[in-house]
Amino acid sequence: MWGRIRLPACIAAVVFSCSPALADYEVTRGAGTLGDRTGRIAERPVGASTWRLRDGPHSLWRQREKTSAVAGRGDESSFRIREVAPHSRLRAQKLLGELGAREMQGDIVIAVPGDVLFDFDRSDIRADARPILGRIAELLKAYRDAPVRIEGHTDAIGSDVYNLGLSRQRAASVGAWLAARGIAARRMRTAGFGEARPVVANNRPDGSDDPQGRQRNRRVEIIIGAGPGAR
């Protein structure tokens, strides 16, 4: 009756490529909760990665989601990577991903929770914050002469005047730490905004306190402006 049908090798390769393969997995960068009120690492470290199989049909040509702002991009214009020396670009891209950097109106913004950098109500750098600040220093060196703004922010607990002073002291502490590690002071400007620029509400809709919201508002932002090499 019917003979056995043999598929040409090129067709068979396409058929078998639809089975799960490494290309059908994605890496998810885990930001996690960086710190609790004691400043300890509460969940997993910045930059931890997990692998998971994609939902839906396994297809090597299926459009993939963007897993992070940096990872997987071949576009050198993202994060102004052309400002970085060619031999340092891969390392810079890795640091941008680990630090959770984002782009905002041409600037590169890195937000570090205040609870990771400082003890409660203090402005001196915690010893266990040094690895994170070390990565930031390395990234700033990769961007060479790009100007840097360091901005301190607090939650809404305490008076406006006190929070403003604390945020300024914290931004200055980060600037001094980076300057001591080789970042030229002429590149950096520090400022404190107290509770004036929250990223989320400090209170829930019913008016009750939101500790998680306040934790997100306690932060220091390192902002890398466009340098001479920007295009």
C-alpha cells in the first residue's frame, strides 16, 4: 500500500527544533528585596538569576521577552554604551544589569535602597554595602568623564527639615566613598531631597502606614549623565 515516508534532512531539522531547547529558556534577573530596616539582605542578592521554561509553544523563532533593560541587547546605543571603551563594554553591560539600572531622559539611573547603604537614622556607609558601591564605582570608571549626580531621598517619617538634612548627608557620604575609590570629585554633584520625591506612596489608600512603600522611598540614586562620548 503506502511506503514509508522519509523526511528530507532540512525538514526534519525544523521539526525537531520545535522541541524544548536552551534557546527556549529565558534568564530572569532577580532584584528581590535588597534589605530590611536593619540593612540586612532580606531575600536574594542583586543580580541573582533563575532559569525557567517559556510558556506556550516551544519555538526557536518565537519573539522573546526582554528579560532586563540590558541583557540580550545587541544595540550598542542602549545605555549609551558607545561612551564606554570597547574592551569594557561587556563588563559595563553586566554591571548595568546587576545594579538594576534604568534609562530616564538620556540619563542612566541606579537606585540603591537606603537600608542597604546605611543603618537606621545614620549617614555613614555600612560595611556590607561596600560590594554594591564597588560595582557602582567600577561602572562610573567605565563611563569615564560622564557627569554624576548623587541624590538622597527619605520616607515621610520625621520632620521635613530633619529628612532633608539626612538625605543630604547620605548623598554626601556616598560621594565621598566613591571619591576615595578613584572617582574624580569634579565629576560628582550631591543633593538631598528629603521626602519630597517619593517613588510610591508612604501610606496605603486608607491612610494607614505602608512600611514597604516607605522602604522603597528611602534610597540613594546615582545618575550618570551624558558624557563627552555620547552620540
